[in-house]
Amino acid sequence: MAPGALGAIVRNAPPTTMGRHMAGSRLTQSNRPVLFGSNQTFQQKKSNLIVNGHPIPDQLVKIAEKIAGPIKPGDYWYDFRAGFWGVMGGRALGMIPPFIQEFNYPMPAHCAGGNTGIFVNGRELHHIDLDMLHGRGFPTDRGKSYTIEMSGRVLDEQWELYLGKLAPTVEKMKRGFGMRTPPFMRFKGS
């Protein structure tokens, strides 16, 4: 089992099992289990950041911010391989460095509200993302799946293509400009 995996199981357990005593845990005054025997403790407060459907504890957000830049609360998708990110259900809003371990969760295929039939690193492209990449020479054949890296390298089963650096400043600085929900995407009351 991966480090912290039991904690993820506990956090995602249905409410009917949350108060039960589990092996490798103890109960707090609120009858919520706290893991022991590792450096990670069960985080009782709700996370303000969700990446690829997974809540990210505040202490991990602080670590990720050293690479990603300032991260505002929200529900985001993140492309671990290329560094693209966006608000869940929407197009890409930017790029931060790839391979941020604190955000290493699989992207849902339809996280970007894509309807193009073209997949990049497992995510169906939104038509705006496809237009941006096509302007750099990216193919537009529906039903295809590609791997893209921040360097601009594109791979499929048969060939390799280079689009040019997708985020040269981020790549050079080895640091992003952060993640935030833009005003035009915020819902009233949030």
C-alpha cells in the first residue's frame, strides 16, 4: 500500500464507517480515527483544494506552492505529465511545472469539458485547447490519443512531433505562476 493510502481510504470512507475503530488508528474525542505509526495524521478539516478529484491537505499545498506558485482554493484538474491545469469542467487556464508529486492523481478523462474526441495525456481536449495547440501544428484527427510534454514534444504510437516550448518561462524558472479560479468562472456565493 502506498504511503498515505490508508489515510485516503479513511478520508473517503462513507460516514457510517468513519466512527468505527480501525486497525492502525485511534479514536479522537470526535470519534474520528487518527492514523499512527507514520508521519501522516488524519486531517479532520475539509481541504480547500481539490486536484483531479482528490482533496489536498493544507500542508501538502504549501509544499506544492514552492514549485507551482500561489494556489487559491478551488476544484482543479492537473496534467501531471505536461503541467497544464484548469478548473474542473473547463479548458486549460495555464501551465505550472509537471511532475508535482502532491498532485499526482489520475486526471479524469472529461475533466476539461472536452468534446473534440482528441485526448492528450488522458484528458479530452476542450475546443479552445485544441485550437491553441493546432495553431502550433498539433493534428486534429478525432479519435486519437497523444502524449504531450511541457517541452512541446508530442508522441503517438507511430511518430513524434515538436510544437516548440509550451511554457518557456515556467520551464526556465522551474516554477509556476500558481493556480486560481478566474472571476469569469466563479459562481455566485463562492
